[in-house]
Amino acid sequence: MLIGAHVRGGGTLLGALERGASLGADAVQVFTQSPRAWKPTQYAPEVLATYREAQRAHPSVHVTFCHATYLINLASSDEALYARSLECLVANLSVARGMGASGLVLHIGSHKGAGTDGVIDQVAAALLGALDAADEPADPASPACPILLENAAGAGGTVGRSFEELAAVLDAAGGDERLGVCLDTQHLWASGVDYSSTQGADDVLADVDARVGLQRLGCLHLNDSKVELGANRDRHENLGEGTIGSAALAALLGHPALDGVPALLEVPGDGDGPRSSDVARARAILAEGLAMRPARLPERNERERRNGPRARPTSNKEDA
């Protein structure tokens, strides 16, 4: 598992790689523009090309993810806000593709009391529209850059409060391969999902597999929580200092289904984001989790020896 961190990119974006390396991170996540402003940052093609080349050649930071602007609300009933959100998402995705990012993480937005069922088709249409309208990757050697739908903590009318809701969006979008999922550990806890034991973690990953398909899990956001289980609030805490705790995070991180999925820290640190000590702590928690599961289940090992890895569904429709 790659351990990464959310960092600042700066005007040329190359600062993200420098900051990631200084933290000892294997991966980085950046905003392509101010997270709380509509105006997109304009990057010249040569700036994006320089970043792609630097990323490809970097000795320690292996992948980049981008995070879309927080203001985007694809579930809004306000036509002007919806149009602006779609325009902003297209701009964010164009930059992420230009950087050669491995995914653009997105908060879907809030239906503001209208009900999730009533906005699913609208959200799906926006996602497909953005995927088609964004600039294509300039470099065919770049990785695919899916939009990764992040699970929500459950506050208000947020869409994506459960894997069932995320699956409904994916289904409405026709199971498009350019869509995936980002699992945030704090949001999961705040939404009421207890993974504080290996059995609990097994249940979480089984639910992800059954509803959206593990192949769609592009990355994790690795955070502890300032709020209690089921509090439905998005409040991140440094690892081991919150209500989730190191042991519960270890139970999840050590699950074999997450092998190879990058885990990106979004913790507050000392107030300026992840520190090198936070990256080191994440690696220690991962090692603790792997020690909880010294070997994969014998029956799974035997099945895969005979038949190869199990095929995974892409949506809950296929699971029906």
C-alpha cells in the first residue's frame, strides 16, 4: 500500500512532489484550484507537461491524485449553481488529466432536503457530461483519471452517505468505467459504520465489493475522527488521536483487498496538514494491520490457485 498525503501544489504544481518527498510520502493529493473559490486556475500546457514528466521520473512519489473544489454541488436544484458546478468539475478534471493524475476525488454535493432518489439521475448526467467535456489526456502514457466519488459523513442532505447511494449513482451512469470511488475512513466512521475489528473491516470491504466493486476503489482518505461513531459530521483528526483510534484503522488497512490501494492522509497535523510524523504513523498502523492478518484466508488462497482471482461486480445491478 502506498502512503500519501494531501499537500499544496503552488503555481507550477511541482511543489506538490517536493512537499510529498519531504514528508516521506509515496503519493500526493492536490487541489487543482482554490477549494473554496469558483475561478479555476489556468495552467499552461507546458506546466502540466513538466509535472507529468517530473511525476513519472520521481524516485519516491509514485502517483498523484487531485481533489475537486468543495463548492461543486451536482445535486443542487438551483439551475445556475448546477451549471456552475458542472463547469467547475470540467475544469478540475481537465487539469487532473493534464497532470497525469490517477484520479479526481469529488464530493457529490447535497440535495438540500429534496431526497436522494430525486437527484440521482441529475448527478449521473453531470458526471457523464463532465467526463465527455473535459480535455482528453495530452499524453497517452498517462494513467486513466477517473472521477472518484467520495463517501460522505452523512450531514444534511449529502449524496453518497452509503455505498448503496454511491452504487445508485454508478448504476444511473450506466456503470461507466471512468467513474470510481474514494473511501474516507473518517466519513465512514461518522456515517455510523464500525470497522473497529477485523470482522467489521471484513464486512465493510464485502459491502464495497458487493455494491460498487472493489476494482472501482481508487484510493483511501486516511483520517482519524474528532467526532463519535455515527455523529454525521466531517471532522478529521490526526491518526491515533481521535475516536477511531489506531487499532480500528489498522483492522481496516490490513485487509488484503486494500493491498495496492493508495492511502492519502488529510489530517490536520499541527494546523498545516500532514507532517512526516503522520506519514510514519500511517506506516506503523499499516504494519499493525498486516500483523493482524498474517496470511490470507486458506480457502481464498486455494480458490485463487485453482481459478484465479474472483471476478468483481461493477455495480449492484450486476449483483442482483
